[in-house]
Amino acid sequence: MITMDDIIREGHPTLREVAKEVPIPPTEEDVKLGEEMMEFLKNSQDPVKAEELHLRGGVGLAAPQLDISKRIIAVHVPSLDPEKPDSGISTVMYNPKILSHSVQQACLGEGEGCLSVDREVPGYVVRAARITVSYYDAEGNKQKIRLKNYNAIVVQHEIDHINGVMFYDHIDEKTPFTLDDGVLVIE
């Protein structure tokens, strides 16, 4: 079971490496890793289990955060809208790639956080508001999905991890709270 002790923190060299593609179909070891990453996210969002296991809440996790330089990410964003149960996303992606993105940009009003960063980094992290992503699932089937707003931001954050990019690399150091016209702020 993955715990906070397994997650490497900023400054560790693996977080700055471009991770290696995994074989398709994924190996048993890679599938098991994906399942454990998803279990961590679900546990971290369960108030009782999170407290019991001393987990910080997370909606995404990338293999490099576990000091494993592989292109595997897990995202778990439950739908908050009972009218739209499919408005969340819960999946493990092997070798994900952003195929296209919108011109429209978006950011989270409260900024972004990261399980590998133990400090608050103030500022807007501007990303594409909509993306199309291709990836392979645990069975080795190619998938393609379109994501928007919060779900798109979460997946871009995790794909950054497998490319050696940290969220704060996107923050303008001189004017961290300045946005161009038309940037969608998601509260």
C-alpha cells in the first residue's frame, strides 16, 4: 500500500526527469502499480482512512512521484453532481499524450498543490481549459478522451510530472496573480 512515506518531495532528481514509456500492454508489475496508485487516491479522499493512514488528500498521482520513472498516472476526481455522474474522472493512464488543447486557458482560483510539495506556492497556474488525451488502459487498449476545466487541469498536472515539470514552473514569479484577459478562473 502506498503511503505519504513513498512519495518523493521537490528537489528529488526523479521529479525533473522525462519518464520512460511503458510497454503496451502494460506488464503485470505496471498494472499493479496503477492499481496501488488509484487505491492511494481513493484512500486519501476518504476522511477516515486518510486520517488513519496520515495521507494528504490528492486527486492525481504520477509514477515519478514514487521515484519510478515511468509514464503512468492515476487520476480520481469523483463527480460532485448527482445529475451528471460521469462528470468526474477515475482512471489509470499508461503513456498518456495530449493530442490537442483549446486556445481558451483556465486556472484554479485557489492555485494548485502537489503531494510532492510540502509548502504552499501562491499564484495562478494557467493551463488549457480543454484537452484531448490518448492513453492506454490496463488491458493495453488505446483510449481517447476529451476533458475540460477541473478534470483537464488535473490531467495536465499529472502529465507534467511524467515530463519532469512541476506545477510552480507555470507561475509567473514577478506577477503570480496576474491573468491575461479571457482566462477562465475555476473556483
